[in-house]
Amino acid sequence: MLQIIKNRKIFLTISGLLVTTSIIFLSLWGLNFGIDFQGGSLLEVRYDGYQPSIAEIQENLQDVEVNNLIIQPTQDSYILRFKENSEDIHREVVAGLRGIISDNEEASLTELQFNSVGPSIGNELKSKSFNAVVIALIMIIIFISFAFRKVSLPVSSWKYGVASIIALAHDVIITLGLFSFLGYFYGVEINTPFIAAILTILGYSINDTIVVFDRVRDNLPKSKQTFADTVNMSLNQTLGRSLSTSTTTILALLSIYFFGGNTIKDFSLALTIGIFIGTYSSIFVASPALVIWDNISRKKKAVVTEEEQVE
């Protein structure tokens, strides 16, 4: 039997370092918000018969008044992001891109997609996304407190909910920190699919945590061991299931990341990171948090008892 609870300091130290590093990244670099949150335009085009360089594209768009232009080549297309969102600028950019192949009769340009978002809509999406995450966390606490309402000893039911939220906060902060790093060095952007990924991570992680807590709840009435040993036994009983489920899910997400389209690449990356971290937290963070809470409560009761005996 793995002694996860006895070695909890090691696992919690690893989590503490990851969370601290993520907070530092977020403080230094923030998040690289995409057009969904900042406002702007995204244009994807494909050239057939000729593949221009990024320098050629930039040169042909010099006369077009676009700000914060980012050109991202993919396997068979180019994605252009810029701050302006008017239809006139859109037409000028497409005309400039066609100008690259104006002397090449065998080449052609196809516009694959064009999306534009105003800054006010971007701010509204940012606010609603934040509210969605907060509401999800509150509902999770309420649900877990209700589901474990009959468990009162040695840890109150609401503490299961708080321990779950600690684990979820751990997952979200580390995922955000990694995307802050990727955004600063590799230009990975945060858009609405990322928020969907965060909410999915919350749901997946809490599902894994509840499986462990449910086993703890089942074992408590019939266990003659200490609370810490009971939690450790429950973790070992559910460890195989958690690892198997997470591994198969991550393998599927990696397939989407490497072989799927460019539009869902960041979404699958966020899910892969979040589910990996979520599996770790449900085993090595949430349950140890319960044991630590129980130990603190016992120490406080022991101090109070000693004081009463002295009196």
C-alpha cells in the first residue's frame, strides 16, 4: 500500500512550488488574451500554387492600416490577427494578400474564415467568463456539502467541499500559470474555448475528487484505523481507477492536439494540462488537506482540554 498521506509533505511541497511559480508568471506576464476578450479580427487564408513567406505578407500589408498584426503559419494556411474589426480593413487586408500572387496566374487565394469582435463585447465576454467560473465553484461547494451531509465525524461535511475547492484552485492556477508562460514565449492566446476548457477541467477534477471522498465516506463507519490511515486506504483503493481514466483521456486529447485542426489545438492543450494536474490534486492535494484539517482540529481540542484540566 502506497503511503500517500504519510508522505503528504513531499506532494504538497511540489504543489506549493508549482502554484507559487504560476502566480509569479501571472504577476510578471499576465495572460495573452486573444480577440475574443480584447477585440479585433482573425483572418485565415490559404494559398494554392504558391506559398509566400511571412516577410512577403508583411511587406504587402504595409500600406494597410492594421495594428498589432500577428501572422501565424499553419500546415496549409495563414492566420492573421489584428486589432481593427471593420469590414473596410478586412477587404483591404484580403486585397493586399491577393497582391502577392497578382503576377502568378497559377496561384490562388482562398479565405477560410474571418471573425471580428468589438472591444465592448470582449470585455463583456471576459466578465461573463469570470462569473461562470465563480458560480461553478460555489455550486460545487454547495453540492459536496449536501452530498456529504451525513458525514460529520471526524471532519464536517462542508470541509469536504472546501478541500475540493482548494484542489480546484490548485488546478486552475497552475493551468493559468503555464498558459501565461506559453503566451509570453510562444504567443499562445486565451480565448473563449480556453474558458470552456477550464470549466471542463473543474468538472473532471471534482469528479475524480468525489470518487476518493466517496470511498472515504464508505470506509469511515467500518474502519478501525485512524482517519489518516482510512483516507490513505481509500486513496489506494481508487488510485488505479483514477490513473487509468486520466491516462486514456489524456491520450485522446494528445491525439486531438497533434492531429486535430489548429482551431482546437489550444483547447486540447489546456484540457491535457488541466486533467493531468487535476488527477494529481485529487490524489495528492484534496485528501491530504482533509487530514491536515483533522490534525489541526485535534490539536486545538487537545489544547482546550489541557487548559480545562489546569483550571
